Amino acid sequence: MKTSKYLPFFYFLMILIAVSCSDSEEDEGGFGIRINPEDNYLERDPGDNVSFTVNLSSNRDLTRYRITESIDGKGSKLIRDQSISGRFHSDFYNYPVPDTFGFGDHEIQLIFSAIDSRGEEMRRAKNIRVRVTDRLLTEFAGNTMYSSASSQFDAFNLLTGTPIYSSDTLAHVRDLSKADSLGTLSRAWTSPVPEIKYVRFNNFDYGNATEQMVRTAYTTGVKNDTLRNLQNDDIILTQINDRYVAVKLVIIDDQSGTVNDRYFFNIKR
């Protein structure tokens, strides 16, 4: 008998709790982001494709869907940005893992986000770990650097493949010819950057060069800040920051005068 006396009070309390929960969900937007694969940390190799199935849901209308990419914590890039509508949205996104990573461990973070009509945002992260034990280097052929006694580009950025002047702080290699009456090409290279050294290694397997091969040969080789008496087919190895680069001289063209004195070379990086 006493229990029935309090039943109305319990019913009233349950209604209050239900209304409170409903209001709380509405205030938070009631977002849901479900992503397959479900694991938050994935292991992949360079060049792999990762297929994501994304399902978004909300108590309010959705207005925008985005994916941003961050590699090794170095800033972020927007790789998907869509206007959407309704309270549900599905997406199938194929992410290509970059194949340009250097030697070592790397981490990619993808942030999937949805924004509703009130401007509130829900985010979900997926992390892709990439381990590079070795990779074939890509060749960039047909590069030219002129004599420093000429008025043309006498230096080179080996990472961008750009001919520049030796006064440029981004020069990784430059010619050392002097403007004199002989007009002779110096056949000598150095770098305006003090940290950059070179290893001449003509027995190096340039044709099958991998990053680990260049790394090992450069690390164990005799390093010089200047290379002299350069010849056709010389192979030069160097390290620029965390990148390892191989250069093969193709033709050293020492013509009469200095205007057209130049080096033709290929780069693997």
C-alpha cells in the first residue's frame, strides 16, 4: 500500500530525467561519426590505399563535411571539403598513402569532421603509421649548371631540381670557376651551405639506387666540402637535412670562353 503511494512521484521523476537527457543530447548536437576500419591506429606501407567508409548522423541538419591531413605533425592540409545537407551523410574515401617518405617511421593523422547548422563540430581521428626500411630513388634527368664565370645559373637546388645563382641561400651545389682570360671550367663543386658535404663514389650502383644504399655509402664514405677534378660519369652522394641524394655527371662541356661552359647531370632522390 505504501509503495503505490509513491508511484506518481517516481513516474514524475523518470519523466524529468528523460526530458533532461533529451535536452542534453540536443544541446550537444547528437553527433555520431562511425568510420570503418574501426581501429584508430593503422599500419600501412608507402603507396598503399586505405579505403574509409564514413557515416555521419546528427539531431540537427549537417552543413559541411571535411577531412584534413597532417604528416609527421608538420601542419595540416584540407584534402576533402563538401557541403552536405540532412541529418545523415555517408562517404567512401580512398586515401593513397604517400610513397615519397624518407627512411624511418612516419605518422599520418586524418581528421574527419562534420559541422551542423549551429556551427558545432564533431571530429574523429584516424592515424596511419608508415615504416620505411628502404625505397628506390626517383631519377630526375637532364639538369644543367653553368660556370660561375658566366652570367648564367651557376648553382643548383638538388631537392627541387632548380638551377639558381650561387648567391642564393638555397643552393646545395655551385661551380667554382673564376672569370679570367683562360675561360677554363673549374671542374670543381662546393656548397654555400657549410653543413653539406659530398662523397665521390664511382663504384656506387647508381642504376639501382635506394635510399638506404645512398645513406650507407654516404655515412661510411670520405666526406669533402669541395670536389675537384670532376669527370664524366662521376657519382656524387650527399645528405641534405634528412634526405639522401645521388648525382651522376653525364657531360662536362668546357667550350671556348665561359658563356656556354656547363655541367649536365642526373639526380636521384
